[in-house]
Amino acid sequence: QVQLVESGGGLVQPGGSLTLSCGASGSFSSFTVMGWYRQAPGKERDPVATITNVGGTNYADSVKGRFTISRDNGKNAIYLQMNNLKPEDTAVYYCNAYIAMINRYYWGQGTQVTVSS
């Protein structure tokens, strides 16, 4: 059974920083790709950043240069360091894991990030 639990969301002023964490149960090495997605009110859930099991990363254009995704295999966790936050980054952020062997996706429950003065 795979479970993903996010933490680290909150309220921050524009220009501030937050770090999101996602702890995963199950066989962490089997997660082919893990990533962060976000969903703002009235909008679709969009990818923010992904990282493969060999460390390859991808970022949405809107966050390049500001966000950094990382993976700690020893702690079964991924992180999203978010710097220079903008009001348009306000959304619920979801952790995602994909296991290619069984072609399945898993989602966390989400954590709210609000950027406002």
C-alpha cells in the first residue's frame, strides 16, 4: 500500500520561501517518477516539478529558477524548495508518485500554499 503525506504548506508573503515535504510509504525505489502538482481554485491540476528515480528533473516554465525539487531515497521523501513566491503560486500542492512497473499513479491529500501580503 502506497501512501503519500505532504507537509510544509502555509501562508507566506510575496517574495518569501517555503519548503514542502512529501513522505512516502511503500517501496520508494519502485517509484519511477515523483513530483509536485498544484491546483488553484477553479483551475485544473497542473504539474509543477518532477524528479525521476535517477535524479532527472523537469519544471513548469512558471517556476523555473525559483523552485527546486529534490529526492532523498534514504528518507523516502521528496521536497520542493520554493523561493521568491508570488501570489499566482497560491494553490493546493499535491505530491504524486508513478510506478511504471504497474502503470499506477498515487496522490497525497494536498497542502495549501497561500502567497499574500
